[in-house]
Amino acid sequence: MSASDPRPDLVLVIARSLGRAARAIGRFTVETVAGWGLRTALPAPRAESPAPTLRSQERDDALRLPWSDGRGFPGELADFGVLLEVLRLAPGDSVVEIGTGGAGWRSHFLNLYGCPTVTIDLDPGALDTTRVLFRRHPGTRWDLDPRFVSSDGRRLPLPDGSCSRVFLPTGLPDAPPAEVLAELCRITETGGRVVCHLPARRGTTGLESFAREAQRAGFTATTVVPVARGAAEVPALGLRRLLRGRGLLAFWRGFTASLLAAHVVVLSKGVFVPTTRRPGQLAGRLEVAPRREGDEPLWLEATTGTVASLHCRLHNLGDTRWLGGEPTASAPGTTRVTLRLGHAQAPIERMVPWHGLALPRNLDPGERLDVEIELPELPEPGDYRLGLGLEAVGLGAFGPECPGIELRLQVR
């Protein structure tokens, strides 16, 4: 600016500056209001999936149990095996698990084993995780109708006497023991069993108190399984000396210390009777009245084109209930009378399965049962060997204490 140029009006300069500031403020205000309106009117954009939270990580770990428990895996399997053994469990038995401890992998294991299961837990999240576990596994037996039930620990929402096997892998719920034991006894059928892990309570004194509470609740017997966590190893070269008593005291001290840390307790309601799902002693006798007096082997005469039948008497001489009933003819443990057929001159190993008949009802130890067997279409005329025996579905033929018998079938 030269000296001859007129000086700008100060007022005009200030006005122009204020005008530019006002336009900037106005533009900022309009854009802010417009942006707020658009965000209100339009749906929020979908955010990217967040990183896994602690809860989702816990669920993933629970779904991989017991394998995700690197340190406790062997012990978990050992404890579970003990529970299964003392439950005297077999495919087809209904089982209730109370308190899964995260995810019901034990219930799912038993589902794969062939047992109808009911999983009960106080934590709805644990039940949801258990459902996910069942859904994810392609081998889940949905035909066994697995159930997932929520409970408050005091009241078990199951009908009276509806359970044959109950187990509590993580111990009793946090409720008065008398109430819990009364509920367990209520839902357990006569002859059923309840198995639980029980932390040591003042040594054997607390266990004896628990046994008395169980008796007052209605259980007929309380027993302890003498299994210690972490089996002691004995040198092979020293085993003979140990069996003779040398070093037995030191071994016994370690064993009892582990045994008293926690108990595996079995509550029995009534008398447990083994069945052909998981038998005890299978002993019995089959009898067929001879059609010709004094003939050996027994004879059975029939004519082609006619209906023939065979009368057989069964006698249960063991301690195991033989399960019967046509509605469960294909269920594990169902007892069947089996017939094998072969030509009279053929060796016994050439006889082939010919017919089978499920017992019409259960046969308890000491009982007898008469069975009328209607034979299928008879073969061509000739002499045949007909073998009779007993078998249980999924178990196979009875052993030597229940021998089969052989007849001579003469078809005319």
C-alpha cells in the first residue's frame, strides 16, 4: 500500500471479518443439525463382530470339557468312571444328572451310550451350554428325548419315583441336606441308586451324620466306595513283598489320606436287583416236555402246512431279573427265547438262527414262566435239529449256568 492510497475503513474491515465468522458458524450449525437428524432417522450401521468376551470364551472352554481341562482331565475321567460303575448303569437306563459344573458333557456321554437323560442345573447358562453341546454333536441320540430342566436346588421338578439312576458329580446343591435328600429319595424309584461326590466333613463323623440323615429321608442304605484319587504306584519288583505285608502300613496311610479327602457315596432306595441290561449271576433252566416218553433227544413232530407250537418252561435260578415285554422287544436287555435250526446230520455249528420270542413279562429271580412258542413256517419234510436257548438283546446268549437244550424236529 502506497502512501497516496486511502486507508481502509476500520469499521468495514471488522464487519467483513465478522461476516465470514458468522457464515462459518452458521455452516457448522447446519451441518451438525443435519447430521444429527440423519443419524436419528436412519438405522445404525452394523458394527463389526467384537472380539470374544470372557463369557463366550468360558462357554467355548465348557463345550470342550473335559478335554479343555488340561490338568484335571485324567481325574475327571477317573471320577466319572467310578460313578458309572457304582451306578450299575447299562444302555436303556434313565439317568438324571444334577449340577453339571459348567456343561453337561457327562449327560451327553450317557446319551451317546444309549441312556435317556435329564440334566438339571441351577444355572440357566449351564443348561444353555449343554443344549449347544447336544446340538453340535452329529451323533446325539435325539430319539432318547434328552431333557434340560432348571431347578433352585431345593425342589427337583420331576414326578415321584420317576428316576432309576441319579448322580451328582459336583456334590449336593447349596441347600439344607435334609431337604435335598428328601427330594432325591422322592424322585428315585424303588431299587434305584443315587451317587454323589461328598467333600469330607469332619472325617468319618460327618459321613456318619450324613448317613443318618439319608436314612431319615427314606434311603435304605448308604455306602462309600473305597476309591482314592490318584492311585499309588507300587514297584513291580516289590509287589510280592507288599502283598506279604512289607511296606503295607506306608501304603495304607497314603491311601486313607486320599480317601478321606472326599467320598463317593451311594444312596440305595430299596433292594437293587440286577437286570439283563447289566446282569449279575445269569443262571436258569429251560424245560420242554418230551412228545415221546423216554426218547433222547427230545422229539417234536410237525406237519408241513399246519401251525405247530412248542411249550417251554423257564426257571430263573440266578440273582438277575430277566427283562421281557413285547413293547421293548428290541430294547437293550430284553430277554428272548431263541431257536436255531439245522439238518439232523449236520454239525451243531451249521445250525442257523430260525426264530425268537421275547418273554411276555419280566421274570424275577426264583420265578417260573410257561411260554408257548408258535413256530414259523416249517421247512421241507425231513429230520432237523432244533436248539433252544436264552439271550438278552445287546448282551448275547446266556452263559453255561443257563444251558440250552436240543430237540429233534421231524417234519412230515
